[in-house]
Amino acid sequence: MLQQDDVRSAESTDARRVEELRSQGVALVAGSVTDLAGVTRAKYVPVRRVGAFERSGMGVSPSWSVFCVDSGIAFTSEIGVAGDLRIRIDGDDLRLIEDGVAWAPGDLHDQHGRPAPLCVRSLLAGVERRAEARGLRVRLGAELECTMLAPDGGPASAEPWSPYGIRTSLDRSAFLVDLMAAAEKAGLAVEQLHTEYGHDQLEMSLAPAGAVETADAVILARIVIGRAAARQGMKISFSPVPFADAAGNGAHLHLSLADDAGPLLSGGDGPYGIRPDGGAAIAGVLETLPELIGVYAGSVLSPQRLKPGNWAGAAACWGLENREAAVRFVAATPGNPYGANAELKLVDPSANPYLAAAAFLGSALRGIDRGLALPPEVPEDPSRSGATPPPLPTGQQAAIEAMQGSAAAAELLTTPVIEGLAAVRRHEVATYGDRPPAEITQALRLAWSC
């Protein structure tokens, strides 16, 4: 009898949800996952099947996790041609992304309903729960940089570019207005939007939220930006370097932590008020950077961006408002309404946002657990100050080897995830490693677009 009651309750919930979605004009429901190469992939169902998408999910091959940027498949010792997984969504997460289409982030489960070993959204949720079990409140913020393109994939404009210029932004006012209206409709909490330093470059900042919620918002933002651009006759590139020798795109993450005594990054006796656990968190991030570059900026294009002078955080150090440091510290001041936070600048859009967030938060927690001391601050450009931060293995092959040989990476992200990530990146080395930069940027310009 209890099972029958459960079935009736589920059917009633399904009917209410379908009716509500149809009243909003929804005909299709999408559920997506983002693979280890950083590409977001989706399945769709008619709106009447939203309940099935929630409870049993939609079947996908385990190879979805190791699809590559060019549609290759990097099989591993654990992933081959056999097996099946399910993408499951939560109907409460559905957002309108296009006329007639609602979207929700998905989790990968096995056929028995357990999280799949390569479900990076579940992995991030686990790291967030561990923080909460330690009595820590996590807030994560995100910035998305992207490049506007013409329909043929070339530059969107030929005119001289004025970074942050009123002309360059107002020339795209129809797109920006459409974008903000779509973001509001989708429930995306946008903090600010502006044209950036690079030619045809755009940046969107999202409001801080929980770790999983923020990673979900990054995917939603990519979708909303891409669809608004399409309506205006453009395309959007989330490539780390869309054009050779041009400005690259970042995907910066901001982290703040607090316990019952208050924020860990302010209110203490350390530099800029950093408390001991806050200093240990920053130290933990810095200590693991050489081993986690393959997570944050591990694509074949990432090394072209991750260079001194690009404000990409290519130096393994921290500093107050230092844009050349991997960790830019933002102090608690009247000009910072959300309080102190640590920004990880070297993340780029080729990174899976769930995995990057899990590595960032996990390495901060690891630093706290180990009681690491905050290293000395580098207050200016490391390449000009005489500072000698530890070298970062920015080359793709070196980054893969550092990640695979790291006990910390396996501890934070699990061995199956590291093996899968290394496999998709080695495919890039084999396929693109010897090609000229201009050829690679052209081939992968739209690889990470939604």
C-alpha cells in the first residue's frame, strides 16, 4: 500500500510540474553534464517525461565522461564500450533557457541510483559537505570571460577596440540587453557585465553562492550567453585562447570561508586581517597548484594564455589585488560588499567548473587540516620584483604528468577522475600537440561553447 501511495504522490507531483512548465510554454526539458574535457553535453525529453528524467534518468554511455574536445573518445582501463549510466535532474532546478526549452544540471548515476565514479557534480557536492561538517560555510563566486564571434567564427568586429569602452559596449547594446533579459528570465544572478581588454571580449560576474550552485550557474551563464548571441547573429567562444597571439579568456573563481567566529579571511591578526585558518586555506591552494594545473588550465590551448604579463595568474604566489599572482587576495573593505575572498585567477574555460571548484575548495580544506603557514605575500608583478615563486608546469604534457603523479590530486579528486582527465588531455597532446598555434585555436574555437 505504501508503494502505491508513493506512486500516486509521484504522479501527482509530475502532473503539477508538467502543467506549470506547459503554462510557461515549455515543450522540451534538457538535462546536461559537463565532461572531463570541459564540454557540456545534454539529453532532451518532451515535457510530459520530466518525472522520468528525475527518478530513473536518461541513459548515456560511460564514455560521455571521456569524450574529447574534438568528439574523440579517450577510453581508459575502466571505461570501454560496455555499460550504461543515467543522467538524472532535479525538477526544482529547471530554468528557462530558450523559448520552449527548460534546462537543469544533471548528475551521473549508475543503474542502481548511485553516483557514478566520474560524476564531478557529485564529487563537488561531497567536498562541500565535508566543509560543512567542519563547521565551515562556503561561498564561491565566478567570472566568465568569452569572445564574441561573427557567424563564420571570425572576429565579430573589425573596428579598433577600446577595452571597457562605452563605444565598444554600446555598439553591442542590443545583445547586452537581450542577454540581461534572458539572464533574469533564467534566474541567473548576474552582478556585472562589461566589454573586456581583448578584442570583442566580454566578461560576466556572477553573485557568490554555494559551491555546487555556483558551478551550475557557470554552465547556465554559458548557455544564456550563447543563446543570446545566436539571436543577435553572433557566436560565442569560451576558448582559453580563441585567436593566436590575442587575449585569452579566464574563468576565475572566488572563494570565501566562514566558521562560527566569522570569516576566515578577515577579522584576524594576520596580513589584511587573515585568520590562521584562512592563511592555511590559501597556503593549501598554493601548495597544490603545480599538481592541479591540469585541472584548472590543462587543455592544449591553456599554455598560450598562462604566461607572465597576461594577468592570468601564472605565478604560484598570492598578493593583495595582484593580478599576476595565481591567488589574488581581495580584502574586506567598504568597496567589497561580500567581504574578503581569495580569487584563483589561472582557471580558464576549458576546465570543468565542477572539478575546478572541487580542487580549489578541497585544496583549501587540505591546507586547513594540515595547519599550513601562509607564505610571504608577493605584492607586485613577480617577474619584475625579484620574487621566485615555485615554478608551475604550464606545458600540457608536464601538467598531465604532475597531476598523475600527485597523491594530493588523487586524494582530492579520486583516482578514476584523474585517470579520465589525463586520458582526454593526452588525446589533445596526440592530436594537436605538434600543430601551429593558429591552427589549434581555429580548430577548437567553439569547443567549449554552449
